[in-house]
Amino acid sequence: MIATLKILWNSFKMAMQELRVNKLRTFLSLFGITIGIFCIIAVFTLTGSLEHNIRKDLADLGDDVVYMQKWPWGGNGEYPWWKYMNRPEPEYKDLKPIQDKVQSASFASFNFESGNKKVEYGDDYMDGVTMMAVTNDFDQIQTLQILDGRFFANSESNSGTNVAILGFTIWDGLFPSPEAAMGKVVKVAGRDVKIIGVLKKKGESMIGGIGYDNAIILPYRFARTVVDERRFADPYILIKAKPGVSMDQLKDELKGVVRASHRLRPKEEDDFSLNEISTANDNLNAMFGAINMGGGMIAIFALIVGAFGIANIMFVTVKERTNIIGLKKAIGARRGIILMEFLLEAVSLCLLGGTFGLLLVYLLTLIINLSGSFEMVLSAGSVIFGLSISALVGLLAGFIPAYTASKLDPVVAIRSN
């Protein structure tokens, strides 16, 4: 066993020496496998990071929250928009029956958004701001990362007090610090509001969602005096399930309560939609399955090109070392040792190329992460997968040349030129 390991170690050192001597050949071989590994790992890293970021944004929206809206999510297949456009928008009066009668709901909040508002402080102002109106329990349903200050008290929400919470982009553009913003009075659409809270920076969402950074959040009863939500806004109701309650159970109970509230007859269709994050997750599973399949096919073709390059180089190497192979076999080297020698060289070459490919992917992740618009992660699993694929390609590409070398007749090999 020890003698075999020594022979393999010597074979490995010889292989490395050959790689150093034939620099151009080594470079061309490494280049092919490097590009192949870079393609396959970059594709899976990009799609994996994209899926991670999108699912993270979806999780922020709440996987135990139902969105009662006019329009349904989805759109797979036929989307009969003409049926939905005549539906009524959710109204504030829909909230109380839900709060009183839906036993599987823990919290519910009526909200609306109205864009392109102007927020002023002294001579400074911010244009294109989204005004969000929310009721009492909004902070119990959605995660608001408050940097300084607090959410609305029940008395402020119920009485329609003119108070506000500013998103990061707004307070950062109007004030030198979050502390400086607290207690100040700004104008929203010409109306004075007092700042009682500021939000941390959230960043852009991959799926749109609620853009807290560019928003000013107001109590609903005050906001409705600024904007008529029935004409100039997008109202919706958020309903959060109690712990242990399934989304199907919550939606079934909601449907019964809302249909009764809207006085719909048994044969009439719903005039509202109950949307949930799982619908988007199902669509994502299908989408990323197709993306991964397409990316995998592209990467496989790149690896095949690299594997042919390795096989070609190994055939040339066997041809150049025919005399040496004959001498080794003449002094007692077994076929298995010759086979392992060339397989080791092919695998070493591929692992080296794979390592360079992984380094390129790592540099790509650093460059993309520095831009700050997208979080890309090269996981340990991707590194192990890349090196494993490299070793496998080396074995497959080097087997036929190595097998050919192991079968050479020693006398014929020694006499060859």
C-alpha cells in the first residue's frame, strides 16, 4: 500500500512538472475548464441568489397574511380582467365585520396608498413620495423597522391626529439625522403633520411590494382628509392568521364574512380577491425550475467543451510519454498504476481550472455586492459542487487516454519515437 502511494505521489509530481513545462498547453486546458466551471457555478449562484432575494422579499410581506383586494394575483393562463375591473374597491366599512366575526384572524388593518405626493420642510421638499394610510394594527401585521420614535398610538389612529412616520429616503433628504427629524412638522400635500417616527433603510424590493423607503405613513382617519381613497388611491385590507391557523381556514372564514357583509347571493361570484404569498411562491417554483434547467443546459455545454479540451491534451501527453510508459511497464509498473497516473494528471488539471473558475465567480459576487442593488452569495455548497464537477470532468475526460496508456505493450512503447 505504501509503495503504491509513493508511486502515485511521484506520478502526481511528474504531472505537475509536465504542466509547468508545457505552459501554453496547460493554459489552454485550464482556460476551457475554467470557463466551464465559471459558467455552471455563476449560473446557479445568480439564480440561487435571485431566488433567495425574491423569497426574502415575499417573506417580509407575510406568509401568514391574506391581502383582500379588488384584483387577484397570479395571471397564469387566461386572466379575465374584464370580470375584475367592475368590482368595488375594499372599503373601510369592510374592516369591522372582519375584526368582529373572523375568529381565525389575529389582526386586521385597512390601508391605502397614494403616490406622487410632495413632502415639504421649510425650503426643502421631496417629490414623488408615496403616502401610506394605515389603521391601528398595521405594525402587528407588517414589520416596520423603526429607527427612532414609535408607531401610532390607538388614540392617534382613532382620532385622526396629524402625525407621521417617515421612510429613510424622505427623512434623509430633508434632515441631517434621524434625531433631527423627530418632533418636526412637515407638510404633506399642503397639510401639516408632526413626525413621531423614522424608519431604517430597507432597500429596493425585487418584487415591488411596499416601498417603505420612499413613503410617509399616516393614520388612516387623517389621511382620508388629504386623499379620497375611493378615487385616488389603492385600498386593501391585511388580515393576519392566528398561530396554528391554516391559510385555507382563514380564507374560508373570511370569504363567508365578507360575502355576508357585501350581501352577495349564493349564486353570485365574489366581488373581492383574497390573495396570499403562497400563490406567488407556487409561481416562483415553476419559474426558477425553468431558469435552472435552461442555465444548467448552457453550463453543461460549456463543460463538454472544456472536457474535450482536457481529453485532447491528455491524448497528446500519452503520445509524448510513450517511451517512458514502456520503460515503467518494463520494470514492473502495473496497468492500474499507469491508469491512475494519467487520471491524477487529468483530475489535477480540472481541479486547478475549477478553482480558477470559482475565484472568478467570487470576484463577480464581490463586484455585484458592492453595487448594493442585489445580494449575491457564493455558498459553501456551490464551492463543493464546483470542485466535485471539476473532479468528475477530469475522470471522464482523462479515462480513455489513461486507459489507452495502461494497455500499451512495453516493447512497442519503448521502440516508438
